[in-house]
Amino acid sequence: MVIALLTDFGTKDYFVAAMKGVILSINPKAAVVDITHEIPPQDVWTGAFVLKSAYKWFPRGTIFLAVVDPGVGTERAPLIIKTRRYFFVGPDNGLLSLAAEEDGVEELYRITASLPQASSTFHGRDVFAPAAAYLSLGVEPPMLGIPTSRWTKLTMPKPRLENGVLYVNVIYIDRFGNAYTSAGAEIYQIASVGDKLCVETPAGEVLATLVKSYGYAQPGEAVMLVNSEGNLDLAVSMGNAAAKYGLKPGQELKIRRCQQK
């Protein structure tokens, strides 16, 4: 059984190794896969977006163990979510919600099982890892927690089109500095491939070309395109758009087709 891990722990410390040790002590045959451990610290939204982008490519029955947990040790619930095809294990802070809702939630459980003398600061090791490991052995969720109907959901912002201007939000910055936005094919309502776009950012207006893929741009050229996740990107060919334009998740951008001369 596959257990896929996503955290903000990084790889410098022992945290990820400790979680894997717990999993393999309970189920030595588990196939433990790393999605990423480089989510920015305490950035629940980015963790949720990355999980949503990754989960659907895994085989049916995969258990996703996700820990970005600034509320660890508080009253926030530890959850098991059974969806149409998968299990999701992690804190009830919205981290699991984008992926779980997309796949279709069937059952929710508040985890009550844990390692003996569980700490109040490392639920990834003491609560979530054991739950995921036992699920991988075929233990049913009611043996690990109690049913619940209350959980925290994040909402993906929606683009809006007003008077020829597309209003979008930056929702994710990848390692190349490409800024994913909340829009996708909506851009084709105001422009076609090859058109120049005037993009109002917090740092000022950017002139970008709407292209089919990154390779159609010259080095240093600002472009927009619909990426593999269906999101409209603002990027700089062979550069870093986020660094150049000061882009961060949550910011609003205004996009219009520039007047052609």
C-alpha cells in the first residue's frame, strides 16, 4: 500500500525520518513516497494546493499523510477523510480539503488513536503516522477514530471578468517563480495566443505575451499561458516572475488585452 507524504518539515531535521520510522515499524511493507517536504513553513494554503495538484496521479487506495500544522497541540482535530478513491490523514485546518472535496468525501473521522505518551508538538509522528500506517494494513477508520461531520474547508478564489478586465488572484508560486493564478481558459474570452496583455501587479504594470508554452518566449520575456494544471501563469522565460514583480499568493492581478497599435 502506498503512503504519500507532504509536509513543511524540510529535510534538514529528523522530523520526516521519524514519521517514516513509525510507519515502517507498524507496516514494514508500506511503500512510502515523498510528495514534498518543502512547503513554506505554516503555509496551509500552499500545502493544500500542492496536495490537490498531486493526489490524482496516484493509484487508487493511496493514503495521503499531510502535515502543515501551525495549530498542533490545540483543539484542532486530527482527521481521517475517506474519499471516493483515497484516504487523507492530517490536521483539520483546510490542508486536506481541496483534494478531498475534489475526489468526493464519503466519510470523516476524528482520530483518537495515537502512540503511547503522544507529544503535543509532533502529531505528525505520534498521531498521523500511526493512523496512516494502520490504514495501510487494512484497519478500518472506525478503529482509529470517531465519526464527525465538522471539518475546515478552504475555498479556491474565482476569477471575474468585468468590462474586458479579468480579475484574478495569485494562488501558487512554483520553484521557477511562475505565478499560478485563479483563472484558466477564461483568458481566451479577452485575448488570443500571440496577443499582448497588460497585467496590473502590485509592483506596476507588466506587458506580457499570451503564448501556448514557455518555449515560445524569448529569454527575459514576460508571458502568460495556461499551464498543465489548467491555471493561467504569469512567467518570465528563463527568469523568475515572482522575484522580478514581487508576486505572492493572495495578491490580485488585473489583466486586459493591450490596445494594439
